[in-house]
Amino acid sequence: MRKFLVLLLVLPLFGVDKLILKKPPESLSKYYPPKSKRFEWIGNMFEMATSITGIFVNINEGRWDRAKEWAERLSKTYERTSKMVPEWKKFFKLELARNVVREVERKNVKGVVRAVKKLGKTCQRCHSQNLLSVKLLYHFPSYENIKVEDPVDFSEVKFHKYMEKLAKDFKTIRVFLVEREYKKLSKKTQEFVERFKGLKQTCQKCHNSDEEVAPFVGKSFEKALNNLLTLVKNKEFKKVPMALMISASYCSKCHNVHQIPAIVREAFSR
Amino acid sequence: MKLLAFLSLFLLSCSTLERVFVEEDLLKRPPAKRCSECHQKIYREWLKSRHHLAYTSKDFIRTTENYSKLKCLSCHAPHQVEPGKRPALRKVFLKDGVNCAGCHYRGEDLKGFMYGPYKVFSPPHPSKRDKNFTSSLYCSSCHQRTYKEWKEAKVSKSCQSCHMPYLGKDDLIQKFPFDLFHLAKERHSHSFPSLKAKEEDLKITLEGNRLKIVNVGIPHNLPTADHGSPKYYLIVEGKGFIIKRLFTPKLRVLKYKEPLYLEVPSTEELKVSLYRRLSWSKRRELVLSKVLRASPSSVSYQR
């Protein structure tokens, strides 16, 4: 019988050729920072997932009384969650949660598996429509409040503006390289390197330890930028494009982690 | 007279007496205001400190996104500071920030003691002496990065010797009759000033075409912070050029006794200005401004 007790709550986000991100309802924001620091929504998701595991772990070991406790816990959390975001009430089928309790009470293994699967489909339906946008919107911090002091002109600018300046520096260097404007190139490279290193100010707003950010803005990052400066200073301009590309690889490292959530957040905030 | 002698004997003889006169709420981590009933002067100093504003400053609320960055909170409202250990977050009187009980009370409610640098007879709250109160290790619980920098500087001066300036001999208590229990003690300020470097703390010279700056007086990095963002701004002006450099704990710092070099074009005269901005302040303050002139007989410059 145990071989039937395999949990099948894998979310099928695969096999689609179109993915639409919908902005989650405003009422969800009550359960995430900055309005709440208790992450009540995701907390309930974990509680329900744990409850389902609790049911099957105990059925496998023949402890139906404990399985029932987990089933009741699942049902209660499911019901409580259904009331948290009124716009999403339609996703919840309370009767299906109660049915899990009933099947556990009947000690009907196949019935429990069937009931959990049916219930799981209601979770799945909501997740397939909302999980990605919720993750991107609420599980990454906002960059809106982050301000950066520009090391070149000492002005304090918003993070977005700072990234624009940095991108402009990078492209201008390439223009000066093509045009062989080496004096201007030298000045712009100095500014680009100062600004790029200046980005380190922002990491600590969220990341506590140097180890956390070392692969992104650690020693190899410093080395790549210092190498770029040295090449320009020594007028080894043929080597500059490669050094510039190596420096730019550090843009990608952070962008791969942070840019997608930032774009989504920005789009939702418009 | 007999009564007085008896009372004196009584007071001096019995160590358990301290527990008889205990004011129980003092052993339950009271708010700072409660401590001010006796320690009025210390309380007034603390009100001026950043410790007092540690939890309520606008900058902190903004940076933690309305207290949602939980890992930041414990040092801004510590339950119990112990030398070298990161404190837990206090559950009550959070708005007090780094308050009296956070640093001075240790142990369970009602069973603990008030700790400090002196051994004192204090009936309302039994007290114990802890020499760590005068050592930098005490501050390292929260100021970990600065402590590390200070250790690397290998100086004998502690954090307290600068950031808890000596006030002379004074009473710890300003409430009758407890003020009669103690002789005046060596007092150090609880306003914890964020001091500004003096001109002599920074040695600035020109070696060839390199400006050399050495932090010779402050035994930690300039600027220093664990998570805040204090800044120094260096502006070097010469004929036809201006060079600006930003100093932040992550970007560039002036380490103690470690020279920092900046290449500058050849010039007759050089104006060097250094400003600072504290983490929580919008204001830039001038630290020093110097004009360096080229010496005709040497490549180096003199003030």
C-alpha cells in the first residue's frame, strides 16, 4: 500500500508556450514587507505543504490519529488562507479540504491520495496563475528606496538613475575606442571604474556579509576593473575591448539575479 | 548616634540586604525613563546619543523598510549585550533603542544583576562589576567591523576612551537618599559622540605626482560602519583640474597608518579638502582644508 503514497504536488509550469504575469491583488501586500514582517501568506503555504507531508508520513507508519491531526490542520489553514485575499477566494474549494479529513477518518489510503490530489489541483491552479508574479514582486526587495552616492560628482541619485549613468559610461568608452579618442577614453574609463566600484555601496543594503557578495563584487571584480584602468593608462588600447568585456561580465552576474525581478516590479508599479 | 551606628552596621554586613530593598521592575528590563529617576545626568546624556535613536531614526526605518529587514533589528534594540556576543532583539520598549537595560542588565527577569564598571552598593537593583565595560570588546557585540579594524590598529586606546569622553568625578545618582550611598566616581559620557577627525589625525603630503594621505590619529577606518553608509569626500583642486574621490566603508577607506595614494597632475598649488557625512545625516561637514605649495628645491610639497 505504501507504494501508492507518493506525493504528487509538482507544479506543472512546463509545456506552455505563453506565460502571462498578472499583478497580484493589493490585498496580498498586507502579508509581505514592508506592511508585515511576518510573511503570513507564504507561512501558510509552508504550513499546508507540511501538513500534507505530515498526513502521509503518519499513514505510512500506521498512525492514523496523528494523520488526522495533520489533516485537520491542513483544512483549517486552507480555510484561513482562503479568507486572506478576497480576490483569490475563487481558487479555494473548502469542501475538498474537509474531504481530506473525512478520508483520513475513514482510514482509506486510496481515498486520502485521491482527496489530496483533488485539493492539490486547486493549489496548482492558483500557483500557475500567480506564483511567479508573487515571487518576483514580494520575494525580492524593492530597489526604489536605494540611493547611491555617485563617486564621480558626489551627487546622490536613485539606483535606476545610477545604472543609467554606468551603462552610458560603458557605451561611451566603446565609442571613444572606435573613434580612437584616447584622451577622452582615459577620463571616461576612470569615471566608469569609479562608478562601477561605487556600486558596492548598494549590496550592503541587503547583504550582510562580504562573503555573500564576493563572487559578484569581490577580489576578481576589483582585479578586472584595475586591469582595465592599467591598460588604458599604459596605452595598450588593443587589449581594452577584451578587458571591457571581462568587466561587463560582472554586470551580467548581478543582472542575472536582480534584473528580472526589478523589471517586473517596475512594470507592476506603473 | 546608636541608631546610626546600627544602621551602618546593618547596611554593611548583610549582602542579602540588597534583595530586601529591590524595586522589582528594575530587574525586568525597564525603559530608560525609569532609570532616569535616579541616574538623571546619565539619562540626559543618553538622550543626546545615537543609541537613543537607534530604533526610531528615520534613516533606520527607511533602510530596514519599516523594520522588515529583521536581521538589522537586534543591534538597534538589544535585549542583552554581552561582550563579543551578538545580542538578541528585545521584545519590549523597542523605541528606546540601545537603552540602559540592554547594556547593563544581564540574566533572567528578577534573577539577574545590573552590571557596570564599578562595584557599587545599590539596593534597588543588585549590581555586579564587569571590567569589560571599559574594554572595546564590549562594543564589539554590535560594532563588529569597527572592532576588527581597531584590533588591527593595535593601539591601547579603547573605544570608550574616545567615544565615552571623561567627564571628571561625579555622582552616578541624583536621587535622595541613594545619592548618599556612593562617593563620586570617574564619569564617562553616555552621549557616545561620533567624533570628527582633527586636522592632525590626517597627514597629507605630496610625493612627486602622488598625493599621500595617511590616517595617523584614528585607530579604525575612516569612514567606518558595520551596515550604515557614512562617507568621506576628498576634493583635490589644482590649476585646470579637480579630482574627487568618495570614501565609503565598502568602496575606499583611510585605514589606520596605511597610506593612500592619489595621482595628481603637476601643479604649483594644490588645494585639498576633506568632508564627511555621517550615516544618518544629510549634512556634509568639513574635516580639513589645506593648501599645499610646491617646494622649489624639492619635488615634495609643503603646507
